[in-house]
Amino acid sequence: MPRKLSSIAPDWWDYTTLDASIIRDAAALTPEKMLKLSRPGFKVVMYDTIEEFYLAEALEYINAWKQSTSDNPVGICGPIGPTEQLPLVARLVNDLNLNIRSAHFWGMDEWYLDGREAPPTHPLSFEKADRELCFSRIRKDLVMPNANLHFPKADTAAYRKTWGAGVRCAVMQGGQGDVKHWAFNDPPRRKGKYKDHPPSPAEYRKLTTRVVDLHPLTVAQNARTSGGGNISLVPTQAISVGPVETWQAEKVSIWQAGNHDNPFGQRLSCLMIAKRLPDAAVPMSLLADHPNVQFNYFRKGIGTCDVEMH
């Protein structure tokens, strides 16, 4: 029997197609109950100040890059959203006099426009943000060469190759979007063989870095967070790191300050990963099968799921 239609976009899969009991249980979670959902392979961490939250996120870069040597290069894969950690990373590298010339960085994703990746001159370019907020601020005698910065392109072959080139990815960071994605691993359209059921977790995990169609929720969210609400400004396709590359990262670290996903969404993925309920309609839930996942929350950003009219 086919699952119910999405109440957001009927031609797509998303979390509104889940069984009502999962929705109910997620909405009932308090921050204290979320902390207790930690299990081997999944850790929930809370931060009481926003300064501590972003400093801890920046320190993941530092701790990964400190492991890197010319004989054993180490990298981190990082998001745009959040971005507040990026200037802190540059300041820490400079102030600690940390030589990261052997280290690597992978950008998670990029917009796809007119058959190619958005150029760094585009105002919404993720590569532009990474460079301006972080790498161009690091002293030239400390920063890694351009060859060690890997940004996804429309032709994904070169980017995908870097994941198997002998560089260890110590951690992949991410945020969580309204549609419960990491990077732009959105749920798929509801068509073809996925008309009645979304792809199985095993099928979804076979996806590599690729051009993706963006769920309407993702387009609306990026307009809200990056485009002043101007939905017509936001591309409807992007290039995204895939689950295949994600599973090559030793650790997946998701940072939730409350600025991107809402109180319900922050609870839902936590519950589904903790209880091992992977479902491709909620892409973040597939991390239930990754051996080392950490969810980092700004406690005041978790909010409440109480009904309150505004």
C-alpha cells in the first residue's frame, strides 16, 4: 500500500509522509530526552552559549588539520550553513601559528546553474564564501595550496577522485536543512519506481557526488537564510557530496544552532538516528547506519514544539 502524499509537495518524498507515531514521538522530545538518545556510534552534545558552540565547531577543523603531515595528509569536509565557524578557523590557525600546508578541505556542495557549477563570482557561491570567510584570511605561509582545496564541479569526476587519493577525511561537518538533508542530499521526487515508496536506505547510500534537484522546501529555506526571502534568486539544482563520500569520513558531525531547521526537525532526525529508523524521505536519518555520528546543539536554539499562535 502506498504511503501518504506529502503535505508540502505531493510530487516529492519528505518527512510528512512518515508514520504518525514517529512524528508524535519526535515532537514530544525535550532537550534532556534528546541527550539520553546517545548510543554507541551516535552522540548528542549540548552547548549552553552560542560562542562555545561555534568555537567547538571551529576546533574540529583545527584538531583534524593538526593530524595532517606530508606523509599522512588529513582533511575535513565542511558546509556553508552554518558559516559562523569559518572566520574563527582562520583566526585560530593564524594565532596558533599552525602550519596546515599538508592539510586538505572538501567543500560539500555548490549551486548548479545553466549546465555548470556557480562560479566564485556568483553572490551565492559556496566556494566564494569558504574562501572569503576562511582561507583568504589565513596567512599565506600557513595555508594549504589551492590544489588541496576541493570544490565540487558540474563534472564531478575530479572531485570524486580526490576522495580516493590517499587523503584521510577525519570529519565531515554539516548543518541540517528544513527537509532534513545534509549537504544537498534531499529526498527524491515521487515518480517512476519511487512513486509508491522512497528508495531503500541501501539504494540511497549508493549515491555519489552528483547534480541534484532541490526539494521546494530547500529552495524556500535558502531564500530565507541567504537571499532575503527572494525565492526567484535561488537555483533549483545543486551539486552535492553523496552518501558514498560521507561514509568515507571517519566522523560525521552535524551542527544545529536553531537558525536552519526548526524545533521539530531538530528532534526528528535525532530520534530516527538514535532508534535506527533510516528512511530516504528523511535523508539525515540514513546516518543511523554510519559508525560515528555526533549531533551538536545550541540548547537555546532547540526551541519547543508547543503549539503557539503568532
